[in-house]
Amino acid sequence: MASADDQIIPPHHQRELAAVIDQAEYLEVPGGHGLRFEDPVRFCPIITEYVDKRQAQGRA
């Protein structure tokens, strides 16, 4: 998961990293580098939904 407004690790670097990791999925969301601290109400459901999806697919 990448934050669209991350000034420390720009999204283009995060996309490049995801592209070279086998089976990686890239998700970009609005926010800055510290999204989990800046907006935990938005961050936590995104992570929970992703983990739930992976578990349902048997890939957790």
C-alpha cells in the first residue's frame, strides 16, 4: 500500500518495488508517509480488508 502524497518514499518508487516482488499487489491511497498515524480510521479497514481477502483466497 502506497500513500499518494508520500514525500519520503514517492509512489513511483513504491510501484517499482511492487513490480519486482512476485505476486505483489499495489494499492495507492490518499495520504502521506505516516498514513497509519495520520488517519488510522481509514488505514485499518484497508489493511483488514486486504488480509481478509487474502485469507479467503487461501494466500495468507
